[in-house]
Amino acid sequence: MKQVTFVIFFLALACSLQAQQTSFKFDFGSGKVAPGYIQITSDLKFSYQTGYGFDQNSIVESKDRGGDPLTSDFITSDKPFYFSVKLPDGNYDLKVIIGDKLENTSATIRAECRRLMVEKVTSMKGKTTTVNFTVHVKDSLIRDATGNVVKKIRLKDREVGYLHWDNLLTLEFNGANPKICAVEITPNKTAPTIFLAGNSTVVDQDREPWAAWGQMIPSFFEGKKIAVANYAESGEALNSFISARRLEKILSLMKAGDYLFIEFGHNDQKQKGEGVGPFTSYKRDLKFFISEVRKKGGIPVLVTSMHRRNFDSTGHIVNTLGDYPEAVRQTAKEENVALIDLNAMSKILYEAWGPEKSIKAFVHYPANTFPGQKTELKDNTHFNTYGAWQIAKCIMKGIKDAKLNIAKYLRKDIPPFDPGKPDPVEKWNWPLSQMVTSSKPDGN
């Protein structure tokens, strides 16, 4: 009995120690292993016991060209492949090395639920390229100052299968010819965090062809300088975000100098009852968010809701959001809070596209465009990846226009954006993830 007890204790201790590990250096491929690195071969499947490995039924192969242990071998695939690492919630800096002696390399890197980290990175034959980015890993548990679990976010049934509530950092490697030589992971406890609170137009949409601006914006920032923590969820309004304890979770992680971007309205406007409205309950809840963030030493930023795709006969956008955007503008003035007027910018953007071209930015697809999609998709609220990318560029412009301190961390190679001159859809590159659905997100 004592021996069994000791074994149980030892296993529990080992699991506890493993759970505390937050830094990793992985050498991908079957060749020689670089000193200080963990070798990742093509047959290493993820398990919680090991704590890392290839996930989501990924089929990969290893190539070894001979030479430098770290960069001469790599993992690749002609399909998207996923690699997961067990980590506690927090911000992590990632360093990824790609390249091949014999062929050119092209890779798109996403994290968790299709969160874009690197839009497209290339490496010419015989060279390697290193990219750095910062990822926020989260769980649904709320902890006190000593780390004890005290509450839990009330998740919806649809969220159970999301890749961002599982205490795993999941990386998706995609693109024309991805060749991954190495991955390094290091905790980042000092960089400011931009928390996102919002609905389906902000959330990390987990399946193609849906997308939102919150999952695009991380790729606009320099690695190691900023972490974007997206806590938005489809169907949420200000009051339901509070009651589900999503705001409480954000506040439990927030440190002085962090930001909270707040964008609601689409679902709030559908609520009925005495005292419910844009200039009453909605403004009250906005001010509650602002007050709670300031108590933590954080910086609230209000974002007006983008328009729905609704044109009149003259090609101008019809306002379907009532007075809710104006309530946000008023609150920003009254509380001396920075404002990103996405509502105003989206009107300019949609009208620049016009009724026909704007379809290319939303989820409008005939039946059988995607695997298992048997019916037509026609949604004038939710974006595809191109539309979400353009809305994210509006957010980038709003950050600059509001003169937020974090504007200095935006990537310098991204040119200024004019909503009146959107990027051509033909220039947009998004290799599809393997997860696809025909189910519309909550909210409209």
C-alpha cells in the first residue's frame, strides 16, 4: 500500500512539475538534434502525458538535408498541420525558424482558433527565416491573487470544442510549402496585453469561412511587444458578457497598462424591457466596463459597431444599429475614453466596395463551395477572412488616429490604410484551415 501511495504521489508530483514548465525549445525533424532542444519527429502525436506533439490528426513528414542540426532538417506537409503544447494561461513569445536547403519555403502561421500570427513568411532555397510573435493562451478558470481557482466562465455548448479554452497552445502551419525547422516558446510577463471584449464580429471564429477582426489584429503588431487576448464570443451583449464572467476573467489577468477594447451593439439592440436602450442600460454597462478596467490600472478603449451590409437604392449604407453607435460616442466623451469609430469607417469601406463588390467581404458562397456545405451561405453581418482583414485594418487606423501608446508597436511594413480605398480581394492570401462549418455564428 505504501508503495502504491508513493507511486501515486510521485506521478502527481511529476504532473505538477510538468504543468509548471513554460519554456520549450523544439527541434523539428529526424536529423541530428541541436543541443538544448527537444526533438520533434513526424510520428510524435500529442498526448497530455508528454505535453506536446502533432494534433488534430495531422499527417506530416520529416526531411533531413544534412548539416546544421537545427536548420538542416524540418517537418512539412501538403496539408495544414497542427502542433500543440500544454501550457498554463498567459502570454508567450514564439520564435519559429523555417527554411530548406533545396527548395523555397512559404508558410502562414496561425494559433488557437485560426488566430493569424504571421500572414505569409517566405524563405528562399538555401536560406532560413526567423519570425517572432506573441500568443495569449487562456483557460476558462478565474483565479485569485494567490492562484487559487475561485470561479469559472460560463461557456456555451459551442465553445467546448474551441481550441482556445484547453490550456494548450495550438499552432497551425499552413501555406504553399511550409517547412518548420524549430519552435521556441518563452513566457512574456511584461508586454502590454490588449484584451478584446465583443461579439461574433470580434471573436476568433474557429471555422472556415467565417472570420472576425479580433483574430486578424495580432499579426499587425511586432513580436514580443504586444499580446492580443481575445475574449469575445458570438452572441454576446454587454450584460451577458458580464453575467457569464467573461469580464471578470479579463480583470483577473489584467495588469496596469493593459488595454481593453470594447465593441458591442449588434446583440444589445435586440434586448427589450423597461429601461433597456442605447442611452440607458447600454451606456450604464459601458460605464461599468470602463470603471472596472480603470480600477485595475488598465486603459479602456471604446469601439463602435461596424454596419451590417445593407444598401439603399442609391448605393449608400442603411443604418440598422439605431442609436447604439451614438451612445458609444457619447460615453467616450463623457468618460474621457479613447474612441475607435469603426461604425463611421465601415460605412466608408462598404460604400467604396459598393453593393456588388462588398459581397466578396462577407460570407456569401454558393452551395458546395466548401467540404460538406450543402446549402448556400448568405450572411450580411459576418465576414469572411478578406472582410475581417479589412476591418482589422480599420482598427489599426483607429489605433493610430486615437494616438494610443500601443501604436508604436504596430508593424512598420504595413502601409497606412484608407477605408475609402480598400485592398483588392485578389491580393488577399488565406490558405484554408481544415475546420469548416455551414453553421452561422450566434448573433446577427
